[in-house]
Amino acid sequence: YYITDFKNGKKFFDGNPIFSTKYNDRLIRIIQDEPETDKPYLKARIEPKEDGAVELVINLELSKEIEPKLEDYLKKWFKEKIGLEEMEQILKAYETTIEIGQQEIVSESELLYQKEEDLTIIEGIGPKIALLLKEEGIFNLNQLSKAKLEDIQHILDKAGPRFRMHTPKTWTEQAVLILKNTKTV
């Protein structure tokens, strides 16, 4: 489902999928995060599912700048049906390119460090929730993987009704899986 604004008309983005579908053995889930800066972003990863299907998960701040890259990912994933390794290489190449005045490639070890420090790669954690967690001492995936569910829920509850609605039930498990996969890269 996709909810774009509160009853009072104020826009919000809740971290839930704005689009998800399955075609044959391929799935896609697009999650719109709340804009934090003027600079849009797009992050993607591939997640194998227990039933043998494979899901392309895309987190983004939807914008005109991001739209062509999103369309390219969709085309490669569904229409061209490129292999998993090739798709992972495309995703990695795009993620390793960051803009600092000009485009610059960061090292793979730096990328892995950035990934372990980025709480927003967890489904359901956007930039504002990541900030809340960091304010309470959960700075990276390793710390999140060891956090207790009730402690995380308390952080969300304390932050107010806007955050109370989030369900952190799988966040620690996701962190464990990402860390395990990162160590094997």
C-alpha cells in the first residue's frame, strides 16, 4: 500500500513498500524513504527468499534525478532478466560511485564499512529512525544486531506516535543477516 499524506494534508513517507510485485521467480520491492537532504538517493540490494525466488529491494527518495536509474534497474531485472551476479555487480558499481564535487570511486573495504554503519539499509529504518537509534547509542548494524526488541520499541515509543507505528520485530535479524553476508563478500 502507499500512503502519501496525513489526514491534515502533510506529506509523509513511512518506509513501507510503495510498490511490490512478483513475476515468475523474480520479485521487486520499492521503499520510499523520507527525504532528509536536497540530494536524492537510491540504494538497492538482492535478497534470496526461502521459496527460491529472488527479490530486488530498492530504497529511494523518488525524484526526477532517480527515475532513469530506477527504470534501468526495472528493465534489467524483469525485461532483460540478467543474472544475479551481473545484477549485483551493477548495484555495487552504482553504490560505490559517490558524488563529492565530481564522481569518485571508494574502495571496497570502505564500502563495506559504510554498509555496516548505514542503519537505513534495514527495511523499515529511514533516516529519521536511524538518527533516533544513534541518539540512543545504536550506531551501526553490529550494535543493532545485539539490541533487544523491547529496547528498540521503547526508543520508538519515546519518540512519539509517528514512530510508534513502526514494527522493529525483524530489524535485529536483518542486521545479523547483512553482517553475515558482508563478511563473506
